[in-house]
Amino acid sequence: MTDMEITKSKKSIAINDLTYLIIGSAFKVHNALGPGLLKSSYEACLFYELTEAGLKVERQKELPLIYNEVKMDTGYRMDLLVNDTVIVEIKAVEELAPIHKAQVLTYLKLSKLKIGLLINFNTTDLKEGIQRLAM
């Protein structure tokens, strides 16, 4: 797999249905793998599940920082961008910290998107590791 991967198809889907589908796919991955793996493992598997569902998914999508109308080379990357609409930030940490939420909110601001999902796979109960964030 390359740093950035894009599916060829794109389903038109309402935002709530899309986030529901993403979360369902995350549960499928978590049920198969459980906690304790590296973030990259969950990212690859969630990318696979979402592409199998026929969604357009970009992996490690570059996110430019524009400052005073100048594009800065900062190296920010969204883990997954689904259907050009939802940012998915994946973690595999002991517990989510306020900085993780701030990161997603900043990505939403920089990208001018409205919805982000923060998913921590390093938990025994995945529903405790999911936050839906909106701008």
C-alpha cells in the first residue's frame, strides 16, 4: 500500500448514515483484532473495510496549513478521509486525551469539513473509544 490510497467508487450517502457505516466498520475491525496492536494495523484494516463497502477513502491525506495566504509545508496528515466528508483519526492509546480531540477539531478547521470521528482501538469496549466531533 502507498501512503495515500484512494478508492475508485464513491457512494452518495447522508452524513449520519456515513458516520454510522464508518463506526460499524470500526467495530468489525475491533472485533476481529481486539486491542493492543499498532495504530497502523487498525488504519489499514479500517481502510480495507471502508473500501469494501464501496466508499471513497483517502489514507494519510495531506492537510495543508495556510498562514497569511501562504501554504506551509507542515506534514499534517489525516489518517482517513471518507467520501471527501468525514475525517477519521485513529488512535491506539491507553486513553484519549483532550489533545486528541483538539487535533481532530483543528483538522476540521483547516480542511473546512464539518464532521470528524476520533477512534481509539486500544480499549476492550470500542464504544468507549469513539467520539464524533462537529464544527
